[in-house]
Amino acid sequence: MHTKVKGDVQEMERAHLEREIAQIRRRSVWRTVEVGTLTAGELVERIEHRGCRVGNRVKKFIVPRMHAALSPRTARLCDVTVKDLEGGKDLDAEAVYAAGAQWGLHLCEPEVGFRVMLNMVDELGHLQDEWIRLAMKPLYTEFYENGSGKMLSVLFLNRDQRGEFHLGVAQANPGVVWGRERRIIFELPD
């Protein structure tokens, strides 16, 4: 077979395989978490007790806006990349959420990020420098201590290069691009 044709066929096979993998990731339960059983303060306390650092902006801007679920429930989550949603493009948060909605995925309540973090700190095998963003309604946070700058933010879960866990905020302003390999947690429909 001609080398160029062979290369084209291999590329088509690779693209087909990537689409199949994306389809599986968009529909598969990555993990489940129970929500609605602890207050925001109790979640922060438990996370910090396990050695995870909860960022100041999370405590100041996210925690006060968290509302406990009216009744406990199980949230079924999927872990997808931006590429899984939109076939290889870099996207901003709004486009990521629109692509997720097209696949039937739902935004999460902030509590979901806290619950996933609680699970992660007790698990072995997490990658060093692992970053995961929570698909949630972005909230305004300040990025200067004097309050002179505001940005739309979502929760991120991180295990840094030293192996330490962090729960912080990531920028989600319009136009801020999330790379195609960026991992995002969505909630699966019931």
C-alpha cells in the first residue's frame, strides 16, 4: 500500500477510535458521590482534616453560596476531556458547557467537587500534577486581595507535583480557553 494512503487510513482509524472512546466516556459513570448529608462547613473541615488544602477563594466565595440538597441523593458523574465533548478543539467554559449539554450532561452543584475531593484524598494511584475542573455554574470571585479584580470561577481539584491535594478555583471567564486535554466532571442524567 502506498505510504501516504496507509498513513491516511491509520489516521482515520485513530480518529474513529478516539470518537468511540469519547462516546464511552460521555456515558460511563466515573464515580458516584452522596450529596445533601453534610453542610459546606463540615465538608471543608473533613477535607482539611485529611490534609487537603482548601483555597481562600473557595472558602470566601464558593462555600457561602453552597446550599445543601433538600434531601440526600446520589450524583452519578462522568470525567471527560474537552476533546471528548467537541472533537479536539480548545474551548472556553461556555462552549464546554454547551457541548456537554448536547451530550445530555448536566452541571454539578459545588458540593459535588467537595465530595469528589474527599474521595480522592483517600485513594491511591492519582497522577502527580492532576487537574480536574468541575462543570458548575461559574461564580464571581476576586483575584486581588483588595477586591479590585473579579473573575468567573469554577472549582478545580488538584494533586500537585509534590503529591499534595488542593481544592481551588479556576478561571471561567468568556474567552478563557480550556485546552482539549483538560478534564471536566459533569453529572450524568438519571
